[in-house]
Amino acid sequence: MSSRDRALSIIELLARNADGLHLSDIAERLGLPRSGTHRLLNDLRENGYVRQEHERGIYTLTVKLASLSLVHQVGTGMVDLVLPILDSIAEQTGELAMLSVIEGERLMRVAKARGARRGLLYNPEEEPEVYLAATSNGYAYLSCLDDEKAIELIAKQGPLRGGYGSNAPRSIKEVMTYVHEARERGYSIIHDVFEAGTSAIAAPIRLPKSEDVVGTISVAGPSVRMTRDRLEVMAPLIISAADDVGRAATRSGMFEGHRYSTTGGSAPLPASSRWASMIG
């Protein structure tokens, strides 16, 4: 692993641990020598990405990445064109709305908006990369691909993981059942799959002319509110929002290089990693 890759791994680890970590914890979790980890942390600190709280001796990220992310979001048109759509969905449903974007062949969470301000709140701790085998976003994305490609992408994320809801698939065949249902409907619905007591709905985002899939939009919340009947009522709203994002993306060029061609059946177009830091 190069020094660059190690530095990025440190940034990603600290992003998942907002309260900060000690040097020994960082080195242990990443399997790096403490001396090398200390040098990388010093480099990141000197460049303004990391700070050390001397009283507790822990390292945390600074706001520099968040600031760069905001500048980038403004430049791509996300703030003006896409986030209002996400905010509207969250407000209308009263639940957590999420935008995910294709990055190479991966699906990455990049933005979210919360509708519920009180009562039972759904606030999942999620990795930036969507786990395709047990999420509504994953099923919505995979439904746009042929079965062979969908299974390939599932396999790339490793063996099916445990620790999810009671309805989480335990075999590739069960995963593909969810994918086929999403393909038939045009959107995915899950109950007690990603997490016990939660439900979600997601629709793929396609570019209007090419029909290339560029991402997904989803709404998730507690199952006591997100019943199957309510999810079905939400479906037209989610699909319409996905269409709106697709049209906005065409106008701004913000998804350029972040698409998977579903018309030619070939590999996705190359993409940079610029979306990875935008999850809020």
C-alpha cells in the first residue's frame, strides 16, 4: 500500500469516527506500523486535514474536507439543482431521504436530508459505499443491470454479511429475488432487511435520453411509520424525484463520468473519486 493510499485510509477511518481516535487505535485498525502512522498523521496535520487534541491525545478531521466538499457541490450544481429535490422529498415524507451516485461500479452515498424533526428518528450509521446485497438503493441499482452483471457486483463486495434485519437475504438467490421484484416494479421496497425495525424505498436515477443509470434516490424510516401501504403511496413521489434529478444532472453535467450504460451492456465509463467526500 502506497503512502497516498495509507493517508486516504486514515482520512476515511477518521471520517467514520467523528469523536476522534488515538494513534494506537488508528495504527491497529489499519494494520499499519505506529511510526509510519505517526508520520502520515503529521503530514495530514501540516496540510490542514487533521488536528490533534493534546489533552486527550486523539486525532480528528478538521473542517477542510467539508469546506472543499461544499465548494465542489456548488460547482457541480448539486446545491442549486439536486439538494432542493432531496429536501423536498424529505419534507413531504417526513423521513430520511438519501442520494447515491455511481462511482465506477460502486454505489456511493453522497447526500441526505431529514424530514422528521421529532418523534422516532431514523439515523443509520452507514459506510459511504452502499452494500448492494441488503439495501433498497442496492436493489434499485442492480435492477438496472442484467443478472450476470448484478451477481458479479454483489460478489465483488465479498461473502454475504450477517448482522442485518430478519428479512436480509442469506444467499445470492434471495438477493436476486429482491432485485427481480425491483426490476418489475421500477423501484425497490424492503422491510427489516438492512436493519431491524426499518423500511425503505428507492428508485434508480437515469439520464433522460440515454437511459444510463447514474445513481439512486431513497427514503427510509421506522417500519411503524413506513408500512408497505405507505411505501406504495410514496412510490410515484420517489420515481418523480429520481426523474427530476436525472433531468437536473443533464442540465448541469454534474453526473458526467458517473454513469453505467444499460443500453450497451458494457463496462461503466471511468469516473474520478470526487463524490466520495460529499456524504454528509
